[in-house]
Amino acid sequence: MPDLIEGLDGPRTAQQELFYDLEDAAAVIGWSMIELTRMASVGKTPDEAIALIKICALLKAQQEKISFYAGEVKAGAILRSEAE
């Protein structure tokens, strides 16, 4: 097992940076949806609540897209060249 974790302290490749950036973006979107859903449920007018729920639906679609892209990056289907 120790040999599996050797060399992980070095700089990330451009591919790894892209993967982690996409994962982070998906996580932020997920957190935002939770907060917006909470806001929609407490003391908002029906119109405000509906607007927040629509925003959550749009964010969910984007989160799924970004998560899919992150999976493609991890699988090597999307490649990012090294920055020069």
C-alpha cells in the first residue's frame, strides 16, 4: 500500500488541475442548491420560492454537466495540454 501513495506530493499536471477544478465547481454548485432550497423554504413569498426553485433546477443541470466532464477528464476522454 505505501508504494501506491508515493510521489503524490509533487506538482499537479494540467489534467489533474482540470479534474479538481471541475470537481470543486460541482461541489460549490451543490452547496449553492442546498442553500437556495433552504432559503426558498423559509419566509419567502410564493413567487420568490418558485424563482429560487427554478434557479436550483438550472444549477442542478449544470452540476450534472460539470460532473460528467470531470468523469471524462478522469477517464482521459478530455485532455488538457500542459501550459507553457
